[in-house]
Amino acid sequence: MENGYVLVVEDDREVNELIIRSLKTENINGKSVFNGRDAEQELKTNSYDLVILDLMIPHIDGLELLGRIRKTMQIPVIILSAKGEETDKVIGLGLGADDYITKPFSVNELKARVKAHLRRQFYSKGDSTTTAEEAHSPHLIYHGDMELNLHTYQCTVNGTTYDLKAKEFEILKLFLTNPNRVFTKSQIYQHVWNDQYMEDENTVMVHIRRIRKKIEDDPSDPQRIQTVWGIGYKMGDLS
């Protein structure tokens, strides 16, 4: 698969250069622009596979530029902004952004999301180097800085790969394929063990604890698999 060409629209030159350098480590080419007017012109004259777009940029702000982009093209757009209020995310996603990352951000998370969107973009284009089986059955699931490999039963977090036991893998796969859903212990047990739940909370809790020890930065303060008190568990919002 080709590596992609990304337009980085960010007026902070240090942040812009950091993004370009980090993409380069993944063999992804990037072009820097520092205001909305130049970004719009660049998109009219050159072909890109993805846009990383700051909201607070000069001349044409990010939301206005996003609206103009969506009138003429379906290129993936990742908003990168210090404006982290839920209403800003809703507006950005409502205008057609594909993803929203709040500053300060993790470089590894940004790279993981860029790679995920580029992969989907190339699948939709029918990339000639991608087999039909891969295109219809992608074996990697992404969420924030996490990557779950359906072939190797491994989870990669911030560049570190962890081996998973079978039930740990099935639990994590359940969460990652339903990132906005809260699961009760009963639902998790029935999905993963394919059996009727017998009010044995300990089985599910032990497996959740084992997963957290592997993938959480601080298992005592989990951010990736979060407890919803009185109900069950859900994937954390890692944007």
C-alpha cells in the first residue's frame, strides 16, 4: 500500500514541523501550510490523501475551511485543536470531519489515527496493492493510540505490543468494535464465553484487570477501559 500524502494545516510552526517529522517516521509524506487561504489553494492545485486541520488558523478558520472542503471533496479530515469542548467536537464532526484530536496530543496517537484513516481511504479507492480479502476483511482495529491485530491476537499501545490470552482478546475486540457502547458484566460474559451468565462477576472482573495491567499507563486509573459505576465497562474516549 502506498504511504499517503498529508496536508498539515497548522499555524504553530513548531507543532506543524513536529507533525511532519512524526509522519516521516512512518514513511508518510507531509506538506506544511500555516493558514486557511494557502490550504484551500493547495487543495485546489495538488492531490492529498488526508488533511490534518487546526481550527484556530488565520485568514480562513478551520471550520470554514472544512465546510469548503466538504463541498467539493471527500478527503479524510482530522481536526487538531486546543478547543476541546464537546460542542466544538460536535460542530466539527457535524461539518464533516472524520476525527477530532484535542491538544496537547500524543504523537503516537496521531500517527495511529492517520494510518487508520489512510488505510480506509486506500481501501475505498481500491488500492491495487491491497488484496480483495484484505480490503473486505481488514485485520487491524484502531481506537486512539490502540491497535488490535485480529490475526496475531496482539494489542499495540503507543508502539508497545502486548500478547493477549484468548478471552482477553475477545473482550478487547468487543469493546473496540463497539467503542461507544457500555457493556454490563452479563453482556460481556455472554458475548465472550458464549454461555448464560451465572452471576459470577469475578470472572469478568479478573479478565478486565488483566487487560488493564497490559494496556493501561496506570491500571489503578484506567483510561482505555473505563468502569461505568453501577452498569459495567466501556472504551474510554481517547480523542
